[in-house]
Amino acid sequence: MIVLRRKEFDILSFLAEHPGWVYTKEQIYVSIWRDEHPVNVDNAVTCQIKQLRKKLGNNPKGTPYIETVWGVGYKFSHGMK
């Protein structure tokens, strides 16, 4: 069993809705933090993604479920193709 905190779950759900789609940190932040006061967007998203990766491990292809698209953002990859 994997125990996720609320923000971790929200980010995973957001990314997994459209596997393969790439989202910027700003898009993730706006969708997840909604009405909360702005904080360091880069740090907030990066820390949550790091924790998610630790908890989820790798997909069947051996790559992280949440992949970094260098210079753009993140995408969910279930590894089933």
C-alpha cells in the first residue's frame, strides 16, 4: 500500500488523467494549489514530485512514473506500450 499526502495525490491524479501529456510546473501549481497564496512555485512542485517518485518507484519499463521533460515540465508515464 502506498500512502500519499493530499498534494501528492492531487498531482498524481492530475498528471495521470492524460498520460504522456507534458505539464509545466506553473500549470501543475495553478491546478493543485488553486486559491492558496503563491509560494515558490518551482520549489513547491519539485518537492512534491520528488516525494511522489520515492513512493511510486518505477513503472514496468523501469522508468519513473513521473518523468521530467527537460526544460518543459513533467509527464505521467505508466510504461505500458
